[in-house]
Amino acid sequence: MKCEWVKENIVLHVYGELADDARHELEQHVARCADCALELKAEQQFHALLSQDRAVEPSPNLLAASRMRLQEALETAKQGSFFSRLAWDPANWLRQVRFSPALASVILILGFAGGIGTTYKLYSHGPQSPGPQAPQPTNDAAVTGIDSITPEQGSNQITIKYNTTSTQEVQGSLNDQRIQQLLLYAARNNYNSGVRMDSVGLMTQNPSDTHFRDALIYALQYDSNPGVRFKALDALGPYVKQDTRVRDAMLRALVNDANPGVRTEALRMLEPVKADGSVRGVLMTLAAKDSSTYIKSQARTLLAQLPEID
């Protein structure tokens, strides 16, 4: 075993991610090599130092935003050819198999047994006619994407097509828990902006629902489509007085949104709470140095309508 391989895999060893055979080989090498022993000791000390402070858990909004950006990036990324994916790194693959003979044996045995079982079914039983199958239950972890959301005209029924390993469909009213879960999933995680638009549009019918309102706040702050953000903004407008989270989301949209229309609408929505301290502070900043002449002018107009602070 070479020192280079040991140094490359010390981190995996410290975190307990090496296969048993590879771990045994690494430990045997470290016992004989002083340089690698020092490397291992330093990595263990560093790991112990990191373990002293518990890592901060990411917020649900951050996780959802990251997942959406990753999904969009995967959709637009150029895919390699079939043969280029096969020829990823044969040397590394063989090196891993060398230290996992038990795994290689299991794979070989399972493949052989699977071939025999398939042959037995084909030649012993003959073709089988498919019988009725019960629908398989799904859960949020199994949903990979939402294909479409279709409200039925003249009723409160909604049809949602969603993907697991294949496209499935569920129908129900806006009050059905499963429909609500899929709408929330579509608003936060779907790469198709049209589906996100449909989902947010349906949630605007009941923004008083806590989960729907959270999803609308998320869409206003993180959705990449300005039309989705605009629709979420209009739905949240009636709650700007009573919900500080809505107010804060609108202030962030007013200051940070890249779309002038969304910023202008956010400013209009905040007019009923212009006397609020946080809103007044933002208006003062915009009136002094905003890049938009219109926003700057409107901020000054709203400030002029407020009483002076003693």
C-alpha cells in the first residue's frame, strides 16, 4: 500500500466510511509508517475540534431554495454520452474492489442467482396475465416532481400529476391534505415555473392557511420566476398589517428583488404600514440612494406623509 492512497483515504477512515478490508490495510500501514501516523493523528485532532461545536441546522427555506437551484441546474446541465459515463474512473473502481472482496463476491452471487431465477420463471411458468393491482401508497420522500396542476372548471376539484419512478395522478379538493402537500411541494421544489405558477395561484385562494402562507412567503423571496413572485406578493397583501413575517418578506422584496415591477408592487403593498419603524427605515434608505428614480420618488412621497419623529 502506498502512502498516497493512505493520505487520500484518512478522512474516510476518521469518519468511519472505509470498508472493513480497506480500514484494516490502512491501520496496518499506519502502524509501520511514521509519516502517515502523524497525518492520521492530525486529522483525528482536527475532527475532534470540529466536533466540539454542534453544526447549525440549515433552515427549511434554505434547504428548499438549494434544492430548487440544484434541480434547475441539473435540468439545464449538458449530459455526457453513455460511454463517457461508463468510463468514469476504472482505476479507482478496481482499487476499491481490491479492498472489498466480500462485496464483489456478494454482487457475483446475486447476479448469478437472479439469472437462474429469471430463467426458471420464464420456462417453468410461462407468460402470466397481469391481474388487478392495488394502488401503491406514496409519501413526500417518493415524489420526484410535479408534472401538472389542473383545476376543474365549475367544481372545487383539482387534478395533480406527479412523478415517483413514473407519473402518477391524484384528484381532490383544495381542502384535501394530500392535495395541499403536493401543492406545497410544487411551490418549493419543482423546476417547471409554469407548475409553480399554478400551485401558487391555487394557494392564493386560501392564504390564511398557515402552510400556504409560509409557501407564499418562500415563493416571494426565492422563486426565480418574477410572475410567481408577483402572484405571491398580491396574495400576501391583505396580511401585511397583522403578520410581521409578511411585512419583512415584502421589505426584502422591495430592497432586493431584481424585477422593477415586483419592487413597485411591494412598495404599494407596504403603504398601509409606512409608519412602522422598520418600514420607515427602509423608506429613508431608498429615498436617499435607490438606483430607481421612481422608487426613490415614491419613498420620498410616503415619508412626507408621515409625522416627524421627535
